[in-house]
Amino acid sequence: MSNNDKSAVVATRWWWVRHAPVRSDGGNIYGQKDIDCDTSDREVFEAVAKILPRNAVWYASNLQRTHQTAAAIWATGFPKPANMLQEAAFAEQHLGAWQGMNRAAFVASRPVGSHWFADISEPAPGGESFMDLYNRVCGAIERVNVEHAGKDVIAVGHGGTIKAAIGLALGGQPEKGLAFDIDNCSVTRLDHFASEDRSIWRLPMVNQQPWIADVRHAAMHQPAGPEVTSKLA
């Protein structure tokens, strides 16, 4: 970059889409188990397709539910890309021995008010910690920011993956990213700005649900980890 280009800023726009709802988990934690998702609600995918950019670079994790979700978006008439890059680093957290355990019972066994399955540094037995997930997601994002600088990037991922990306965009605060809800099929946009001597993020859109005005699609809300709920009298 020449002296005249020092002030040039390159914007790379990330459009994260969480996969469609999983119906076949039996109420159990699935983590990196490669199970399918429900893409039957066409109106949801039509709404998502309307806000995604054309001519973007597409990524998905190595788990089939992200590929099924992408295919459902393309099935609405959205221009299908020539290829979609598969990135294993964008897979959900490997929850080890917790995978297959009843979700409600597991959540009840954890401290009240938890945003995730465990403290960010606590690994699942035989699996990963959230920090393991965060570090691999961040490494892949930084690589893609270089390889596809200045482009729109659509990444179909998972609740934990997107929370990790938000934590990075918040200035490297993974625990802050966990505080955000990420619903199935929601769109989260994170913009990366890079110049010769500076790199910053902006968060113009988190957990956008363009179909939400219609109560028929309420089933799109599924937890991406333990959620704090309260019942009003």
C-alpha cells in the first residue's frame, strides 16, 4: 500500500445465518452431532432471501443442517452461487459427553442465569470449551477477511458460532457475545473495516428475523444453549 493509500478503508460485510430448527433431537443436546433440520417453512426463507446480498461469497460449516438451510434459501429463487465453501471451523461447539443428554435436565443442573452450557473456559468432557470454539471461529474469520477483503460474505452457521463472531466484533469479549439470542434462520450482520494500521468492527444487525411479524412462524425460536426464562403471574 502506497503512502497515498494509508487512509483507504476496506469493508468486508459478514451476513451470518443460523441454521433452520432441528426437530429430531428428542429434546437432547446435539452440539456437533450431524442431524438434519426442518426447512419446510418457505415463507421464512423467502423473507431471509430478501435481505441477503447477491454476488456474495458463501460459507457453511461441515454439518448438514447448514447446507440444508442454504439450499432452502436458494430454493426461493435466490441466485445460487457457483460454489459454497465448507469451513469446519464454523461448526458448533463439540459438547462431548453432553451430546445426547436431555437439554432441560442439563440446564436445570447448571447455575441459574447461565447464558451457555458452561463457563466459557470449561470444556465438555471429551469435547470443547466455548473458548475453544471462539478461538477456531476467530481464526477462520480473520483468514476470510484477508482472502475475501471488501466482499459480502454469507456464512450459514450455528448459534454458538455466531455468538463467538459477535464476541469478536465486540472487541474480543467472548462472554459478551453469549448474552445475545440467536434464533434459527435469523440474520446477523457484522461489518469489518480494515486500513493499513487499524481494524475495527461494527454490528449493524443482530438476530434479525424478517418474518417475525407473523405469529405463524413462532416455532423459529429455539434456544442456542441455555436461556434465562421467566414466567409472569
